[in-house]
Amino acid sequence: MAPLACVGLLLVLGAVAASALFNLCAYAGAARHRRRHPPACAADEEERGPWPARARAFALEWAATALLALATPLALRRRRVRPLDAGDPRPPVVLLHGYAQHPANFTWLARRLRRDGWRHLYLVAHTPVGGDIERSAHRLGEALDRLRRATGASRVDIVAHSMGGLVARACIRARGQASGVGRLITLGTPHQGTEIFPRFRLDPMVAQMRPGSPLLACLAADDPVPRLVDCISIYSADDAVVVPASRAYYPGAFNIEVRGLGHLSLLFSQRVYALVRENLAAERAPAPAAAAGGAPWPR
């Protein structure tokens, strides 16, 4: 076997093994949390679906994690920013990745959007490990300003995965309508935190995603974001990273729960893509003038 083929095979095997280990730890942590905090009623347990569906969710998540690990080099690609044109007058769509991830996570969803006619899609990197969500929100705001200047667009829509949804909320909260965001669609975002890393403080961002953290309390306090923009939260009942899955529920937003998908496999699901496409194409409701100015961070 040629040396290059050997290296490629080792990379594939390494990605598969690493994804298996990650998902075993995540699902074991989720199961441990459920044992310590059993559902309040039988209906809550039924919402998670039968065991075959959970097993399928694990398998899909394993495959998605391995595929995204192998796709990391695609994050180095740069796309040229083009002015809006008659070929696609819709607002540009910013695709925002999650914690410790990269823009290439949206490669497959972006291809589907391009196939369906969206020409102005932009992948934004925003979260160096060791930073914090407020700093990432500031960087996102600067990126949105550059994008609107380059395209001539008056507004931008955002599709955000996982922690990317919190970054987008923090940006919109700080800037108000000046953010230029018209619609925010989140996929598997821990809007109310996650219990999966309850005692780990490896990174400030991890601590900020714990339930009751100062950051989450600030985001929730008199939250102006659902009044400023159309907010849609799509999440899975079988997510092993947002635990319990109900913490992905975003008060004030239009919430959609799906089943049989893990945290990363949300990015590959045809069902989820159909929901994203439908909500991006929908007409936007006007924002009330009272929400135009943004909101200060409570102290």
C-alpha cells in the first residue's frame, strides 16, 4: 500500500475511533444525568422515543462526528463575498458553528442550500478555544458589518449550531437592530445551558454554558432578541450534548423538536434541512420599534 494511502487510512481509522470515544462519553454522561434526575412523569420519558430510535441516533451521531473530523481541512477554504444580484435577492445567510468546531461543519447543509438557489452563504469562524462568548459575539458583529458593506444587504439571516446560537443572541442583544440580523435559526443550541459538563471548567465557554451561569442569566433577562428578529430553535430529544434536551427550548422563539438525531447529526439530517429551508424562505414579521435599540447587559 502506498504511503499516502496508509496515512489516509490511519486518519480515517483515527477519526472513527475518536468519534466513538467522544460519543460513548457523551451518551454515558447523558444516561448518568437521567439516572440522577429521572423524568417527572412517564410522558417525559416517552418524548425521548423508544430504544431502537435512541440506538439509531447514537449510530448517526458516531458517523457524523467522524465525518466532521475528516472534513476539518475544508475549513481552510475561503469564499469570495459578492454583491447581491437579481439571481438571488434574498438576504445573505451566515452559517455559525459551535464550540470547538469549525466552519466546515456546515459544508453539507450549505451545499443543499446552494442547490436550492441560495447564492450568498458565508461561513464565519468566531470562537478560539480559551475565549468567551461575549468576545465571540463582538467578533461576529464585526463580521456582519463587513458582510453587509460588501454585499449591500440591509439584513442578514443566521443559521447557528450549538453554542453558535448563544454567540448570535449575545451579538443581537448588544447591538439591537444595528446588528442587521433579520432571522436567527438555531440547531441544538443550549439556550438554557447543558448539564453534560457540570463540573468541568476546561474553558471559560464551557462554564458559560452551565445552567444558571452569569452569561445565560444575562441573555435571559428581559430578552429582546425574539422581539428584534424571527427566532426558531430546532433541537433533538435524543441530543446527548444538550442535557436535558428541554434546555434547548428558547422562550419567545418558535421551537421545533425532532427525534432520532444527535447533536452533530442535526447538521446532516434532511428533516432538519427542510425545516431550515422553510424558515429561511418564510416572510419576516416586522420588528416592533420598541426593540430597536438593543439591551444592556445586566450587572
